[in-house]
Amino acid sequence: MADLTGKVALVTGANSPGGIGFNIVQQLSNKGAKVYVGARTAEKAQAGIHALKQANPNAVALPFVAEISDLKQVKEAAAKVLETEDRLDILVNNAAMSAPPEEQTWYGVSLTYAVKSSPVVSTSKPRNPSAPYLPTSPKACASPISTVPASKLANILFIKQLQKVFDAEGVPVVALAVDPGYVCTDGCIRFVGEERASQLPYKPLDGATTPLFAAAAPEVWAEKEKYAGAYVVPFGQIAPGSELAQDKALAKKLWDLSECVVNEVLA
Ligand SMILES: NC(=O)c1ccc[n+]([C@@H]2O[C@H](COP(=O)([O-])OP(=O)(O)OC[C@H]3O[C@@H](n4cnc5c(N)ncnc54)[C@H](OP(=O)(O)O)[C@@H]3O)[C@@H](O)[C@H]2O)c1
């Protein structure tokens, strides 16, 4: 990673040292970025900031408080960032649950789709820094387990279309979808239990490596054509994804549906 002094980064789901998000935000902060620590509550965000500052007293960190399944909270939190900042260089949409109950948000959107995301957007100065969203039909998947691969497919499709939209509007952004690998995190321990989680190959800092590559590796900007809209897997390799993940019409359909739901919820 290059020096990030003067850059502003926002990472959702970054409150817990045992998670991937905290490790991403910590490394960005160690490189000099001013960071926004995303969490559902102010207390959780402050706990994350406290942990960051204990390890690095020079860290410049602010809270980004939003329950991500609630679009109105996300919009309000993004508006606060806009009031304070005139730039957002890195946005990591990391917050997600490993395998939540298949509930719906207050707006009738599948909770898994509304929250689950690990795309990264790294940018020089986006016009709209609010987090990309992945809402779709609440009935799309039958079980919490089956929503996980489906939501990952949605991430990849969404990022491809997002990149297309940025390019068409001339917004200088590189958007990537990221798979951090199998990582033993707090969330995984809650999901599969300590014994099984401990057999996963990666620790949270390893899991942060591929998102950090997407967010801040100089070659991603230097080779924009190669990485724009790509899906990267450990450690920073581009993967083609499934046949469905390359379906442009499906990506557009998901985008249109997402826009429709977002507009409806925020109306
Ligand atoms: N671990 C893996 O093997 C693995 C594999 C593939 C992909 N991923 C992806 O990597 C990302 C991080 O995973 P992880 O294993 O580090 O998970 P984790 O330990 O469960 O951490 C998830 C973070 O997201 C936050 N979060 C969850 N739901 C939220 C919501 N509705 N609103 C706001 N914040 C919310 C959590 O906050 P709370 O502390 O309040 O719950 C926590 O800070 C996720 O997108 C996950 O899908 C992980």
C-alpha cells in the first residue's frame, strides 16, 4: 500500500478487532488515512475507535453509525460525512452477517441482501459516496445458507454495473467485488462455532489483505482497465466468477431493481 496521508476512507462493519472490517480500517489508518469506523451503534463505533487509538495514538478516526439494513439511516450517516468531508477516497462495504436468519428489513427487503456485501469502491472523489446497496426480492432464496452465494453473485453483478454507470458518467472510480477467503472471524465463530471456525485457513488480518489490495494497491489505479468492475479473490487475484456473474443483462436487471427499491424506501 502507498502512503495514504490526506486520504479519507470509510469502512462499514469495522467495530470489532476480531473481524475483517476492523483490520481493514486499522491498516488504512496505519498508512495515514483519516478513517470512518462503521458500526450499527455509536457505542460500537467508539469501541472500534478506542481499539484503533490504543494501537496507534496518532490514528484519525471518526464514527460512521448506521444500521445498514435501514436505508434511511445509511442516507443520514452519508449526509453527515458529506457535511464534514469534501472527498472520499476509499469506501469498503464490508458489513455483513455470516448467515443471518432469513428475515426482512422494515421495508420488506431481504435482510441478507440489504446488508450482506463485500464490494470495495476505491475512488479519487466520487460524487455520491453513499454505500452501494444490494436489495432484491425477499423471496429470492429459501434458506439463510442459500442466500450467501446468491448475495455474493449479486455483489459481483452489482459492482460490474456500478462501474459501468461510473464510467458512463465520467466519475473517476474503480469498483471491485472482493472475496476475502475463509477467515476465522467473530462472525464465523458465532455462525459455525469456535472449533470449526478455528480450522479456517485465515486470520482476520489475512482476510483484510484482499480488500486492502482492492482499496489501496497502487496497481489497481495504474491498471484501471484491468481491475475496473473486477472480482478479486485471495490474495489480489482476479477471478472470472461463474457464468451468471458475467451476465450483463442480469447485472442491469439487478441494478434497476435496486434503484427501484431504494427510491421506494427513501421516497
Ligand atoms: N469470514 C469469512 O470467512 C468471510 C468469507 C467471505 C466473505 N466474508 C465477508 O467479509 C465481510 C466481513 O466478514 P467478517 O467475517 O469479518 O464478519 P463479522 O466478524 O461478523 O463482522 C461483520 C461486521 O459487520 C457489522 N454488521 C453486520 N450487520 C450489520 C448491519 N446490519 N449494520 C451495520 N453493521 C453490520 C458487524 O457489526 P456487529 O458487531 O454489530 O454485528 C461487524 O462489525 C462480510 O461482508 C462477509 O460476508 C467473510
